[in-house]
Amino acid sequence: MRSLRFSLVFLLSGALRWISVSGNLTLTVNPRSGATVHINRSQTAESKCEVCIGKMCQPSVALINNTEVVFNCAHPEDIFTVEIVKQIVCSKTCNESITSEEYPSLQTFSRTFTWVVATQVQKAFSLNFTKAGLRQIRPTESCQDKHVYTVSAGRTTLGRFCRHGTIKGMKVANEGSVSLQVPGKEKLDPTTFDISVGDHIPLLPMIKVSLPEEESSQEFLSPNYPDSLPDNDLVTWSFRVPPKYYTTVRIQNYTDPKCQKKDARLEYQLYTKTVVKKLSETQLSEYQGSFNLSLQNCPMQPASALSLQFSISAIKRGSEVRCNVDLRKEKELQIHIKKKKPKSACVLKLNSQIQETVTIFSSKISYLSFYDCAEEDLLLNINQTIACQQQADCASPEFSLRVPVLEKCLLGVLQQVTWHLYVPQHGAVELMSPLGSLQQSLPGQTCNSSVLLTMTEHEQGDITVGQFCPQGPVHKVQIRSNITVTASPVDSNDLRQITYALLKGSFMKTINEHYIFTVLPKKDMSVLLATPAWPAGMRPYSTVSWIVSFPSQLEAQVVFTNVSQVSCPNQHRGIKVQKQGSRDETYSWRIGEKPKDVVVEESFYLNMSNCRPSRGSFSVVSQITLLKRKNKILSITLSVVSVLLVLVVAVLAVVCIINRKKKKQTAPEVSVYNPNGHAFLPGLHGIPKTTEDEDVHIYHCIDDTMVYGHLLKDGTEMNQFEPAVDSYQAFTGPTERQPLTEPEVGVYRPFTGSQSAPEVPDRAPGQGRNPLCKDQQIAEKEINGENSAQNETDTTRDLQTAPIAQPEEYDS
């Protein structure tokens, strides 16, 4: 209590007597054993207040004995600070527990408790903060409990710390100090730490850190931060990591010095090896186990500095999968691995370094580690380059595009494989499907396969030629530029399941068009074909040709289902249809015109070329359907034959009518026997042909019964008459036994039967048949020496049984 009147306060501790007279404060200070009390005026104070011992007044005093001091100002606690220093000298052994003691009368002053520790040469002492633990803070930060510790090694400040942290101890060579700063009017909360002496360790000073068994992150600063670590000096952090925890070191801020020789560096003393890193490099990541981290400065140039701010985080991992990927036999191959969700708990490490994305290169072995990663958490992409600089220098002009076989331990879903194809100068690339053909993926013509192939050219920017899948009408694709072929799965499948070659290709000499597609459509199946870069449009002055081939008995119907609206300044003919083997164009249209549907009767070329459009972009979708060809000649022939048949029927009808009328008006016809060997009906068939003219009916002789045999009627047939032709009819009527006589020649005998002549059959006997009379057969038997008597008997019997022909009436 202060007032203008005299007051006296006695402290029970006996360390301080506080007397205030007329605004002056008088204190009696009794330092503890081995301690020195320093009362210093703040350098920033504007007041000229001083502390007086007797008649001597000074801005600061140091007290080692019981002493009375007087302040010549009213509020000295706002101007002066108090530092209580205790010296600790460790000769050989030193095991002390240090506890800060409060001076209750100095509680209103900002006070600092300092313990200075010194050892013999080549000795080091350890500070043990196991009970409280320390946490390093930045120079401008303060602690929540307002108790700030400062540890120094010689003239180097190791850092400022708060209680309740992960720093459990420090090792300092030869000399060091520990300070506790408590602000004025704040009660001291005593803390104990231990001091011990050990052998000298080269890696000093050393800060010991024990990470907790929980997910944590700690921040650390280099000594003297933000000022420089001393020239060519060294500091080490020793991290003790709990089992199953993995640590990662990240550099947050640093200043890189200009060194006269060597370089400033970070050294990691791991369990089996030492890893050296530059400050600019990626540091240790996802390392399991304890390790040491040392910051080594170099001999610096003047006005140069080294400072470092870094953090270390620890996380517990459930499982680790290690995989060694051997790509020594592969050429120009890269495997990219990335996390599907960047914020997932999955951790990737390549060669012991944690990375957000991993790239594995060919021709070497890469060592991968996966922490808490599932198969679906990772995505894999593969890039491969196939190049041919000169056509003659290509070791293998033919190649196959297949999904590379990956290690089974390599986690992730293979979502894309890209082949970069570089053609030789004045060359092209040809691609075919090992399965036989390809199908272009378009609206209305989707692919049913598990993989989609995207072809992109790079001559003037990236232009998508088209998307294709196996099994379709496109037999071959030829492109006159460098391209990439990208295989991607359908419905998020894994491309690892594809074990067959997707495409086979070859480098070839240049082609006339920019793109050539060979198409082999099937009957009654519509095929959609789109121009390259559809629907964006072909690039200016580019050309494309479809070679459409099909069997000769079919024809192709070409329909242009989607044609973009585009204008060309020079009336450019952009669509042409030309039959294969012909130089003449069958059909052609200018760009901007709507092409008509056409039917092409034989294999043809569908050619399209772009101009430099003044408006719009050129893109076309064509539909080709094969149908059975219509036989026009057969149609015409059938039409002509039908007309002729109608005419013939009409003529025959007229002729029949005329003949009927003539038959009623003409005299009845009679039968005439001609000894020259021909029997005919006068007026019906005209004059018969001579024997020389006949090529079918050749008779050696004529039997009378055969001449009139066609007049005979079968007794079973009452209403129908069928003339017998070229067959012998036996006579079954009664006969008289009379000798045969030669018939009279040249004598006319009237016919006593019906006056109407019977119809003579029009059909001739079959070719090769030779009707022989009975006499001729008998003559042949006689020539062959057979019994003539028997023959005569047989002939007589035949004549007796031969019927007598009875004339019948026939309708005219």
C-alpha cells in the first residue's frame, strides 16, 4: 500500500522490507544462497527513475547479500525488471533437481529466473524436462500460463518454450543456461527439471523430442530464429516415435545462406542409413521409427544467414503394403499413380518419400509403399511412346498396342492407357484391330465392348479423330500425322482385365489424304461414319476418304443423316462419291448444299474435303446400308416376255376361231395311203417331210394296223379319247384264214367310215425309238437262222387274234 503518510510493511519471509515515504519505495532484498538479484531499468523506459543503495543511485544494481534499496519514483515495477541468477558448476558429476523459488515481494515486478550451468571442458550436461515437457514457440508468441522458458547453449539461443510439450530434454556442451520469465503481478508456478553431466557428444546441441501416441503435429525452429544459426554450427533434433506411427517432415520456411564452401544441409540419421537433403528438397515422409535430424550450417559469406522453420507430424497406420516395380525391360513407359480422393487417409511413398502423386519410369526398379490404401482409393495411368524417326531405320515397323502387365502388388485401378505414336517424316501410321474390325462410337451407334479407343492427332493442336471399339465395319485406319491412342474402360472397369492386343499397327509411307478408313459393311446392317473431329468439325483444308467395299450382288444406299451448316468462299465441292476403278465422279456436292440420298451399285470411294470456312465448321455423319441388288435386265426381260405371251395368246385365240370356221366350210378329209412310206391327212399338216428331212420319225416299214391304230378306242374309256402313238396295238376281233396278198398300188379306195377326220397327235416319238413291223422282225430272225416254221405259226396266230377296227364318229 502506498500513500503520502508513513506506512510500514513487514514481510514474514525476511527477504524484503517495503517502506514508502513521500512516494519513494524502499525495499530490503535478501538473495537466496548462491543467487544474484539483478534490478535493471528497462531500456525502453522513458522515466529517469533510479534504484539507490545508500546515497548511490544507479539505473541497475546487482545484489548478492541482504541489501536495502530505494526507488526514487512512485511505480518502479513499471520501469524496472528483476532477474534472479544462480550459477551451477558441475565438475565431474552433477545430478541436481532445479525448482524455481518465488520472491513474494517481487511479484509485482517482471522477473526472470536464470540457471547458468557450466561443466569441464569436453563435457556435456543434460537438461531433463520429463515431468513438464516443453513446446517451442516463435519469438513473438507467449504461453497460455505466461511462463516462458528460454534455453541457450553458449551464446546461441536454442529457443523459447512453453510447458506441457513433447520436448523432454536437451544436451548442451560445456556451458548453457535455462531461464524462466514470469510477468509482473503473476504468481510463480514452480516447475522442476533435472541437470546431469555426461560425456561429450559431437552432435551438440541436441534437442530430445518424444512424440505422443496419438496423431500430432509439432513445430520447431532453428537456434537464434529468426536470426541466423552461427557460422558452420550444428544443431540436432532427436525424435522418438511410438510403434506403428509414421512421421513426415515438412519445411515451412527457411533462408538459404551463401556459403564459401560446402552447402547448408539437413541430415537424417535413420535406422540403417543417413539421408542428406537440401533445404529446397522434399523431406522425410511417412517414416516408421525413431530418427535424428541435424541442421548443418556452412562457412557463410558476410551478410548471409541460415534459419529454418519446420514441422513434424505423426500418424498411426494400420497396414503397409510394399511393392517393387521392375520396369527395366520396358522402353519409354511411365506409370502414374494418384489418389482418387486427395483428402483420403491413403499415403503413397516412392523410395521412402511421401508424395501426393507417384510417377514410375521405365528402365529401373522403383520401391513403393502404400499406407492405409484400398484398391479403389488409387487410380493408375500408363503412358508409352512408340516412335519411328526414319522409315528405313525403324527396327520393327509393326507393333501391337496392348495393356502392359503390372505387378500384382501395385495397388490401384487402371483407368487409362495412352500410346504416343510418332510417325517418320513423310510417313503415316496404319491401325487395325486384331479382332478383325472396329466400330466408330456415335450417337445411335454405341459400343457394347468393355473398352473404348480414342484416336487424337497432334499436327495442328489436339484434334480427336474419333472414338472406336472392337467389332465393327471399319477394317483399317490410316492417319498422316503423329497421334495418340487412349484406351479407357467402359463403366469404370479395370483395364488390367484386358489381356489381348487392342490394336496392331505399322508405320508406312505417306498417303494422299489426311485420313483413310477402309470400310467393309455387312448386308442389311446400317453403318454410321462421321468425319474426323465430329461434331466440332474438320480442320481447314483437311481431307478424308472412306474406301467402301462389298460383294457385287449387293448395292449400297448412302444417306447423309447429319450435315453441318458451313459456308466456303470458293464454292468448294466437299462431298464426292466415286466408284472404285473409275476416275469419274458419280455424285458430288458443294459444301453448304444438302446432299441427296444415293444408291451405289458397286464398291466406291466416299471422299470429303474441307475448305477454310468463312462461317461454321464442316462435319458430316453418313449412313451406309447394303441391300440386295435389283436385277434390272431380268425385270425388263420378264416384262417383255409377259407382253409377248399376251400377244401370243391373243393371236392363238384368233387363229383358233378362224380355223373352226374353216373346218365347217371345207370338205371332209380322207386318209390316203402313200406307197412311198408316208401316211398323212391332206389339208391338215401340209406336205410331209422327206425321209432325209426327218430326224425323229424314221420307219423301216409301216404296218397297216399301226397306221390306223390311233383310231382304236379303249373300251374302258367312254368320254375321252387318247390316241396311241408309236406303239403296237394287237387286233382282237375275228379274222378269216386267208393268205396274205400284196396290196394294190395306185388304186383309190373310198373310206367307208365317218367323214370327219380324227385329230392327229402333234408330239413326235421319242428320239432314238425305231418302231419295227412284225415282218421285219421275222426277217431278222430268219437271217439269224431261227426256225421259220415256228415263225410262220406265230404270225398266223397273231393275225387270228388281231381285232377288226370299227370306225367311230368324231366331232368336228
